[in-house]
Amino acid sequence: MMQYTFVALGGALGAMARFWVYNAAAMWGQKPAWATFGINALGAFFIGIFFVLLAERGTVQPELRNLIVVGFLGAFTTYSTYSLDALHLFEQGQPGVAVMYLLGTMLVCLLATWLGLSLTRYVI
């Protein structure tokens, strides 16, 4: 039962963090797609870090995996919003930007995951 509590707590915190980033981006005049892009890249970076700390080194308690990776990062990052943002770009007559956004997000998130994983392996 405690595992579900950790997932729920992490999910609530991750969703609130994502909501905060969206609102902050809007206050700075940024479009929602840029907020989603940044959130997904940041989440990918942190999942690389926590993969090393949890799976490879075991320096973080396994219970925290449910809180941080499944709960927080699962709710913080968002494939559904990424898809909706891309669809809106297509609908607004910006197919080139939409394709760059789709491919760019995948590439940046892959690189961010690698960077987080690599830095954690070699620095910590």
C-alpha cells in the first residue's frame, strides 16, 4: 500500500510542477509547446540521473523510485500534451515547425537522458 502512496504523492507534485512551468512560461510570453519541450527535456535528463542512482548504483532507496520516477517524473513529463501541441501547430498551418518540434523533442530528450545518465555515472 505504501508504494501507491509514494506514486500518488510523486504524481501530485509532478503535476503541480508541470502546471507551474506552464504558468511561468505563459507569464514570460512563451507558447505552450516550448513549456512542454522544456519539461520533457528536463524530465528526460532527470530520469537518466535516477536510473544510475537507482538501478546501477543502488544509492537511492528503491521506495523512492515510485515517488520520483513513476510518480513525479511520470506526471511532470507528458506525451499527451506533446502530441496536442504538435497537432495545434499542424492545424495552425505550420507543418514544418510541427515536424521540427516532434523530431526535436525526441532528439533532445534522448540526448538529455544520455547526459543525465553519463554525468551521474562519471561525476557522482
